[in-house]
Amino acid sequence: MALVWIFPYVWMTLTSLKPLPEILHRPTALLPSSPTVAAYREVWGSIDVGRYLVVTLAMALAIAALQIALALPAGYALAKLRFRGRGMALGLVIACLLIPTQMTFVPIFLMFAKLHLVNTFLSLVLPFGASALGTFMIRQALLSVPDEIVEAARLDGASELTIVYRVLAPIVRPTLVALFLVSFVFHYNDYFWPLVMTTDDSVRTLPLGIALLREQGTGVRWHVIMAANVLLSAPVLALFSITQRSLVRGIAGR
Amino acid sequence: MSAKTRPWLLLAPTLAFFFLFVFLPVGVALYQSFFSWDLLTPPRWVGIRNYTSLISTGALLSVLGRTLLFAILVVLGTTASGLGLALLLNREGRFFAFVRASIFSAYVVSWVAVSLLWLWILDPDRGLVAKLLSLIGITDVRLLSDPKSVVPTLAVVAVWKITGYAMVIFLAGLQTIPTSVLEAARLDGANAWSRFVHILWPMLKPTTSFVTTTSLILAFQAFDIIRIMTQGGPANASKLFVYAIYEAVFLNLRVGEASALTVVFFVVLLVLSLGQFHAWRAKA
């Protein structure tokens, strides 16, 4: 039964190593009879893989970093400070947790069009600057940090920002790592948002570029599409195999 | 920072982002849904006509029905296969760890890669599925271009993609069940099936409701797989909710209609999400 999950990847890789005549005449032969990396060269030749990849990595990194930078102080306020309206603030965060981007993309697109921000790096990053899930995860993690640590830092004369970024951040590091990975992988893979925010090639991302490769009428050139697929998947699969524990932890929300 | 303003200053950046990119857009969508606008000429007030025409043309009902069918198939498939695999693979050893990781990796890979991969596997002329079916005498199967089979086929691909997620959640749920309970049942002579029915299933209930609501919401948000594999076709047979919104605004330039669909989507998701939130609280 597990083969149902494993074999498609194998099939993807095997297909990517076949030359065109084999795709045409023996498409379902298991092994390529004369394996070649021609398909990879063709992907490289037809789309600017390097530039797409740079944009994608920069976008995913920027979003993940911004989310952590903003969620730390917000999570701290919600977990460690007592003030009027805290319940309401937490309610707002949870409300955002329930509203996906599929519901906000039309108005945000119109807003960005008005501000001439469509086709810019900012339009890819800004809407994800604050993460409701991240804020919530950090709040939960900080709840289990003893108050004495905060009080001791305060007695030492530390400012609130020092407490947040220098004292507490290292303590909840596993949560931050998990949050970073989940956010990075999600946005690296994302197709929907870059699709609706771009109308030309200026800031297109890799998933978009590869989906376009198929739309350009590659016809039966499946070996090329599969090679592009391998290129797209390899970085996240490598990241996953290195950081499995943290990533699973983050995705399971623990 | 004074003690009173301090929390709000720390929250300000986050709340500002939420206001700009969540609450304001939802308000704008509601507002736009009362106008007819093609992005070229000025918007025109039409009251609730965007809603009434969505209902009278039957467009809303058919999109909702299709999305619901897709969602139900995805939820049932994901929950069953996720639970099954979790029970099967909840074992020590490197081999099982490798199999678990492989299954989960489908969840980690982009929807784009998964959609393109399955497009190839399901290719009617050269794909693996066509080849396998021809071995048992079934030829000329076009799962993605037959209006009857397209939504179930897409659901199978989606289940393949997110089963790993469900499996991981179920595995975590299984960890919380004390082995002593299962051991005691075994000593009392309970077989595997009755251990499942009387111990595992009841104790996994919060986990199951978490998995079903999460996959339900994921299914309602499906877009990439539709855009890449079918573009809503054939003849709109796979036009699910988010794709319908996308098509209304970006292909048909009907902002009002897209906004009205968004508002309905908001209400549907709100109901589903409240369910999810309850399940989540029960789990935590």
C-alpha cells in the first residue's frame, strides 16, 4: 500500500531521465533504456530556472522572517502581559486564523492594482507579514515559560524588546524553527498567491514558471515536465529530510 | 513605553497587518458585492442583484454542490487512509520510519508538482493508469475529461497529497493512548478488531474530528489542482468554489459576481471553521 505513495516519485524521476523517442513509443516502459539528462537541459533552456528560484527563495525567506519578527512581540503581549482588551486581541488573532487568503485575494488584488503594486516583490510578501498561526503558536509556547524569567530580566533593566528578542526568543527556539520551516515550505510551494499577484514575468516564482511550462503547449514532452517537477521538489524534499522532526512538529501544530 | 500602552505597541504591527490584509479586504468584498464592475468602466450599484443572479442561474448551487461532493470525498478518503496507514505504520524501526516519511513527503511537495505528476500518470494516451487499465481490457478511459469522473478523480489526487498529514496527526493521537490499556484488552482476549472498535476509535475521536474538519477546510480551499489539471472543465464540471471566484474576476472581469461568491464562501467557511475550532480546542 505504501507503494502507492512511493512509486509516483520514482515514476517522476524515471520519466525525467528518458529521451523524447522513448516517451513517444514506449511511454510506460519502467526503466529508460538510454538515460539522459537532456530533459533537465531543456527545462533550463526554456525557462529561467535560476531567476525563478532566487525570487521564490527570497520571497519565502522574507515572509518567514517577517512572520517571526512580528509574531514574537505579539505572542509575548498575549501570553505574558495583563491588560484590558487582551481577550479581544486574542479573538482577533483567532478570527484571522479562520480567514484564508482565498477569501481576500480579490480585494487585495484590487487594492494593489490601485497602488501599482501588482507584479512587485512587496505584493508577494506583505499580505503574509503577520501570521495568525505563528502568533498563536508563539503565544502557546510562551505560556509555558515561567513568569520569573521575564521578571528577572525586567529587574536587570531589560527593555521589552530585549526581553522578547534576546531573552524569550532563545527559550522558544524549537517553536520558532518549526514555524520558520512550515512558513518557508508553504510559501516556497505556493502557486495561488503568486499567480493572482503577477501578470508578467518580473517576480514570478518557480512553481508558477513550471506550471506555465506545461501551459506553453509542451504536448507529449512529459519528460521535460517531470524534470521540472524534480527540480521544483528536490529543495523541499531535501529540507524535509534534514529537518523532519521540526517540520512535522510545526505542521502538526505542536 | 508606559505599562498601559506597552502591550498595544507590541501588538500594533501584527494588528496593522491583519487589518490591512484580512479585515479590510473582507469588508471591501462585502461592499463590492453590491456593485457591477468590469474593472474598465466605473462600478455601478446593483443592490443584491449579484446574489440573486447567482441563485437564479443556478450557478451558485452547482458550484456549492460540486465543492461539497469534492470535499466529502476528500474528507472520507483522507480520514480513512490516514487512520489506516497510522495504525499500520505505528511501529519501531527504520523501515517504517522511511515509509512514514515517504507518505508524508507528498504533503510537503508543492501542489504544482503533484498536479503535474498526476496529469502525466492519468494521461489518456501515454499514462500509467491507462496502461494498467488496458491490461484488464478497459480502454479509452478519460477520467479527467469525463464530467462524471472528473471530480472524484481530482479528489483521489487530493487524498494522495494530504493523507500524509492525516497520518501524522493520527500517529500523534495514537501516542496519547496508554499501551497498558491495549495490553490489558489483549490479555482479556480482545482481538484486533474489537480493540479498535472499543478502545482506539473512541479514544481517537478528538483526533478524528480534528482531521476531518481540517481536511474539509483544505478541500474547500482547493484551487491549484483545479487550475493545473482541469481549468474547471470539462464544461465547468470541476469548477469548485475558489476557482469560480478566480474565473469570475480574472477571466470574466466580473468583480461584483466574484465578490458575492466570496461573501458566500466566507459564510460557508465560517460555519466550517467554527466546527474546526471546536475540534481543535477539544484536542488541545
